[in-house]
Amino acid sequence: MKNLYAYATSAVATAALIVTMTPATAQAAEASPAPKSGIARLWLKDPAKYGQPLSPEKCFPNKTCAQDFENATITWNKRNGVQVLNGAENAATFRAAGGAEVFGGFEGDAWNHAYCGPSVTTYNGQTRSLIVLAGEHAGASLDLNSPEAEQWKAERVQTGNCFYKEETPEPANPIIPITPDNPKDPAKSDVENASITIDALVASTTDFQPTAPVSAVTHRSGVYYSQDFGNNISVLYSAEQNKAIWMNTNAVAEYLLAPQEYGPYLWQTLVSNEDGQLTLQALVMQHTQFSYNWDDYGFMLYALPENQVLLSRPLSLEWQGEDYLIYHDELPALVNGFPDDVAGRVYDENLPVDTTFDWSSARYIGLPGVLVTKDADGNDWYIKATSEQKPLPGAVPVKSNMLLDSYVLSDRPRFASYGEWAYGGDYKMYGPMAMLGAPVGDEVHGTDPEGDPIVTQEFEGGTATWYKGTEWLGADLNERGLAKTEWYKSLNLR
């Protein structure tokens, strides 16, 4: 694997800002963050990434604090915690549009909005806003709680437009129904149609020469069937589409844990050769009402040649004439979690295995390495799990409702705190939430110093804090969480 990214060390002393007292560094030293602020603590983790401070930290009447750096603006407010808008140009556009004084704190980093291009959302204590960061309309903003926003949301699938008015409207985005690539033979069973479709895929494959299959066509779950060709190479078939694609065998297993979350539509496979070994990058898609549209997104699933790390890359599609362009983040998420020694877990098969719940029917979430199930009252219970998706011997179940309670409040679920904890964020693959791991202590309900209700809970990698009624959680990492972060960075994943 080629390393396309070099990570800057986070062990940079504050005093380094004033070692060379040029005018620029002197100004930076005067603007150095207050050591105890949340903005300062985040900046100190990687000063080389965010750059020198350009201004002191300022707090505004909307109860948002912000500070500008050479390569970013960092904000804090009670609802969203500490959030970063990366990129000098993005930060400059945000400041010119009104900055944190007008728009409040970021809800997350910038992302490529399907209709408006690079954008960021914010909350100022009263309303959420969407700010466009690039292009002819950079700096344009919309109150997402306004009637105008509601009208735009209702029309944008048909128009394909951003909220600002174009002089010449773009043509409506075509709606292409999803239909099977070839009709099923109604006289044959699904397994027979699967065999026919898989044989056709094998015969048409020119990117590599598959070996003879080592298993028969097998029904896996729901509409899905697979066939194993050995060497971590399989075919996955959907009876709903009557379509088959190549996929790494361990990626098939991961996908079938949550096909609706990854994207139930089997789209295509990209084949690459890494260090002489075959890698199958299988693309799967989400879609609305079984049609391609501007909200389509999905995942690329594949395994590295050493078959030790399974990767998923969130992707989105943009309509360009008659073609779709695929966009995906450069940094992948670790789907299958962390090694036991990195996660700080002690594996002893002689310890008892919990039998409080029927964990065989529980859902497995790979990044934090947990099984989750519900009790009769609807509470969510988590337990540390092994890579074989079984309860870790000696582990005990812990109740945690705030993870999913916050998730359902999000109108952008794949960007929510729960999504980062469970799968890695779309743009912050090794962000704090992804380092928390399993909950290990009880939820504690209380209030912050200003009397607002909060819930805190201890996790393997630190403490999570949730302001009730919001979609965001904050994560304060402990030594284990910080160690996981450094290990993840050391992989230098492309």
C-alpha cells in the first residue's frame, strides 16, 4: 500500500509558538489559546495540522466561542461541543459570510453537499444554517428552519438546485428506475437464478482469472446468496436485482451484517492489484424510493491484501450529463475494530461468558467491537465482543440509551455522533467518537454548570457527554483512547 498521507505529530509544546520571534510568530504567540478551553485542547493535539492561531479565542452572545487558525476555524458551543472547519479557504469564506458571531458553532466539518457543493452546517442557539463554501455562490447561507428551506427540501430532488436562485436553472436530475440487469427466469428458483447469474459474471470477467469455486451457491440471508472462489474472493448475488458482483469474502460477511446501512443495491466492483495480490473494491449503494437521485450514497467495501483490515469508504454520486462521478473520502474507516492489546481488552477464555441476553441474535458493530441488543423495555444493552462476534469472556452488559437516542434526532444520520462511533465518520475517520469503544459504566444523568440536562457515560476510551435533546455527543479521550488514535494513524491507510 502506498502511503498518500503523512501525519503530523501531536506532541508540540505551546512554547514552540514563541521560539522564533518573527512578527508573524509574535502575533501567533499573542493569540495562543487559553490552555483550559476545549478549543485549545483540540488545537494542542495537532498544532501542525491546524496551523498558528490568527486571533484570540472570542465568545459571542449566541453562546458560541471561536478561534481562527492558519488552516482552520474551531468553534465550541454547548450543543455541538468542539468542532473544526478545516481548510484556510473554507475558514476565510465562513468568516466573510458572518462567522461564528452570526452562525454559531459548526455541527461538523465541511462536506460535499449533493446540491450545493462544499458546505458546512451550524447552530447559533436559535436556528441551524447551511453555508456554501466554494464556487460562484460561496458565502451564501440558508436558515434551515425557515419556510424557504422547507420548500427547497421538498423541491430539490426534482430540480437538482441549491437553495440560491440560478439565472438559468439547471435541468432536472433524471430519475432512472432501478431494474434488474437481466430478467429472472420465473420458472426457476432464486438459487438457480443465482447460479445462472454468477456463471455469467465469471464468464464475463476479464480483470482477473477466478479459480474454480470452493463452495456451492449458498443462501446467506434475505435476498442475498454467495459463492466462495477461495483466496478471499467471493461473488455476492441479490435476488431482488438478479445481479451478482465480486467481493472479498470477509467483506461479504461484513456487508451481510447490515446491507440496509451499507446500501442494499449491488452496483459494481473495481479490481486492483496491490503488491501482486488481488483486491476487490465492491461498490454498494443507498437510494431513495428505488431510484437514482442526488441523495444517493453508499460504500466501497474491500479487504487489504494481508486480509487483516477490512475497509469501507463512504461515497456519494453526482450526476454529470449522462454519467455519475464517484466521490469518496481519502481516509477509510476501520470496520473490524482494533486489536485487543490496542483496545486494552484482556482475553481469557477461562472467564465466564455472559448469559443475561441471547447474544447470538444481537447485532455486531465492528469499529467499537460490541454486540447490542434490546431488553423487554426497549433499553439498549452493549457488551464487549470478540472478532468472532461473541461476548468477550468476562465482559458484562452495560445499558446505554443515549447513543441511539441522539442518533434518531439527526437529519444527517451518516454525519451524526453515533455514526462516527459505530462506523467512523465520513470525513473524520479517526475522530474522538470512533476511539471510545464499548461503554463500561452506567449512564449518569445530571446538569452542567448552567443547569442544562446532560448524560455522561464512561467508555473504554474515555467519557462521552450528551446534551439531552441534541444529536451530538462529545468525547473526552483517556490514555487508552489516545493510544488507539495514535495506532490508527500509524497504519497510514490510504
